[in-house]
Amino acid sequence: MLRGLPRQRRRLIEIIRNLAERIIEARANGSLGEAQGLAASLTKAKEKLVSLDRAQKRGLYNGPVNLGLPIITGG
């Protein structure tokens, strides 16, 4: 799974809200299997949000990282 970017936080919150609404709707319609699948997606989306917040708090999004230039050696 890819690491999210701070600018995607709002969209992730929107997805979480949407999943919660869809779970309520699925349960109301008696689609318990669908509700379970959506609940699994909701759990992962919440975990991703926590991970995003934790990474931002640790300063992992302070800008680009210089990886340097590759060194080509003769072989």
C-alpha cells in the first residue's frame, strides 16, 4: 500500500464518511455481506488516516529527499 500525502487527507476523510454511510445503507437493506466488506475497507481507511497523521507528526513530509546521483563503476 502506498503512503498517502498530507494534501490527500481531506479526500480520505470524505471516503471514510462515505463508507460509514454505505455500511448503514447496506445493513438497512439486509446486505450483511456487503456491509462486512465495506466495514473492512472502513477499517483500513481509518488505519491509513492514522498512519498519515503519524507520519506528518514525525516530519516525514518536510519536503523532497535528496537521494544523490548514482555512481557508475566500470566492470
